[in-house]
Amino acid sequence: MANFTKMRYLKYYISPLTLVLALYTCTLGSLYPTAFFVGFSLFIILGDIIIKEDLVEESHQNQFILNLPIYLNLPLILLLAFMTVFVLSSSPSLGLAQWFTNITGIDLLAIKRSTHPLDAISLVALTSLFIGVMGTVPGHELVHRIKNKFDMFMGNWLLAISWDCAFAIEHVYGHHKNVGLESDPATAKRGENLYFFILRAILKEQKDAWIIENSRLRKNHQTIVNLKNRMLIGYMRSGVFSFIAYLIGGLSGILIFILCALISKCLLEVINYTEHYGLVRVPNQPVKPHHSWNTNSAVSSIYLYNVTRHSSHHEKSHLQYWELKSYPNAPTLPQGYLSMLYLAIFLPWLYHRVMAPRLIDWDSNYASDEERALAKIHNQNSGLSYLMA
């Protein structure tokens, strides 16, 4: 019984442990980063398929132990990102490399020399994916805790790695209010092109975050240009990380860091795309579990701190990740998050085909009469013959 109790806590430490393993593996030489990226992806995808769904709703007493792995992710992700910057930059800091070797015994220059061209792609892909999975997602968890100053501090710094300070504002005060509506940048329409959605979502989230922040400042009789503007503070946080990348790798170093941040932000929008794809809600009606695509895939749930239980998260956004309900009867994604992410990116036509029966089922078995009428219009506008019919 005691061992089972410990496992309830320890399973969430797989995230920082994976980061440590990634850091170690990437120091081993040519093609190891590529092997790790492929292996990690297969581990998540196959794990979600093979391991039965996690429907258990547990109670926990020690919240610090549950929060600690999220806090640990911040320095570990930064180590991975800055190692990638050093290895891939054209003019890395030799002084920094010597200092790092003296402290740790790890020869960064030797790692750089052994990097295969394929590893360069894999390092960027792995770093970007980990910034999203182990940075943005737990950062999202923490910025919902608006009354906890330390958690807000850690959450905003995690989001700063991907240059996404707007998320902490628009997501909490915009998306959760507008989910399923035409005005919500994070709700994808039926048949919407993924790549247009990413661009639309990023631009509108920035715009809406500025509007929300400007409104808050005006209520407090403050101008938009001041040190209490959360958007400006967020840009400065990201600027600090980008400047460190410049010190490590020069101009190419900062470009590599920003590339990883941008890819990570795009991956977040792909997740947003899958979480609410095609779902509709009538304005001024309450947000309910059926307004999100849910999944209880075990491995994804552990790595993503139960954000996979999205129906519960949107129903009661104040719940902490270990308090979320599994809602097995909510509308459910056909596969885990990483599977759906790769499917949407690389085979978008198949993604639409796979989700069509789910949308038809949603219209029939979840939607209210008013939502069903809206969904019918969306089906006709989707351009997808199997929905239009």
C-alpha cells in the first residue's frame, strides 16, 4: 500500500527524469540525439496505445511533492536549450565551454564536433518538443493559480522560454471564457487548415492579450507603457533568455534559440487545434465537459500533467492537475496527444477524415439543439464532403 501511495507521486517525476536522460544521451556522440528523439516519440505513442486508459481519480496530501517536478523542469529545459544553442551555433563561446568542462567534466566542443547533420535537425525538434511538453504545459498549469505568487512566477518564466507571455493572459482570461465561440483564437473550425490556424491563433492571441492587459491597466488608472504591464514584463523575460543564448553562441545562437521557441509555440497551437477542433458553443451558455476533446491516455496524461483531462479542466479551470476528473463519457480523441499532434502536422487530410465520425457523433449525442444547428452550418462551411453530406 505504501509503495502504491509513493507511485501516485513519483509517476509525475518522469518528466524531469526524461529531461536528465535527454541531456545525458545528447552528450554521447553522433546520432544519439536522433535516436533519443525517435525513441521518445515511439515511447509516448505506443505507450498510449498499449497501456490501458488512466481513469483513476486520486487524492493527495503533499502538494509540494506534486509541484516539485514542475519547478525542476525550468532549469532542466534551459540546460537542454542552451546546450542545443552551443552545439549548433557557428561561433560558440570557447571560454564558456572550458568553464563547463572544468565544472562537469563534459567536453561541449567534443560533442559539437561529433554532431551528425541529422542530429542538428533532431536537436532542434527535441528541444522544441520538450519546451512545449515540459515547459509550456506545466507553465499553463501554474499560471492558472492566479493567487499563488510563486507559482505565477515559475509559470511565467516557463512560458518565457517559448516567447509566449500572451498565453498567460489570453488563455486564462480569454480562451476559458470564449472556448467554442467564433471569437476564440484557440478553437479550430471544422475543416480549417492547420497552418492557417496556427498563424491566425498566434496573431489573435497576441492582439487579445494586449486588449485584456490594456483594459486591466486602465481600470487601475495606469498607462499601457509601465513596468506593471504583464506583456512588457513577459517580453523582457524572454529577452533575458535570448540574450543568454547570444552570449553562448553569438548571433547564430540567438537565432537557434528563437527558432526552437517559435517551433514550440507552433506545437502548442497544434495541441489547441486538437483540443477543441470543430466544437461549437452558443454564446452566453456555460462551458461544459462536451466543449473539449478529452483523453485519458496514460502516458500522455503523466507527461502533460493531466491537461489531457481537458473536459474537466475547462469545466473548472481552478482545479490543480491532480484534481482533474477523467470524464470517460466526454467526447474523446481517437488517440493520445502526441499521436494526434503528428497526425495533424504530417497527414492533415487524414486527421480531418479520422475526426469526422467523432464530430458526427458529437452533433448527435453531445450537442444541444442550438449547438446542433450551429454545427450544421459549420459542416456546410467545412469544405469536407463527408461532413457536408
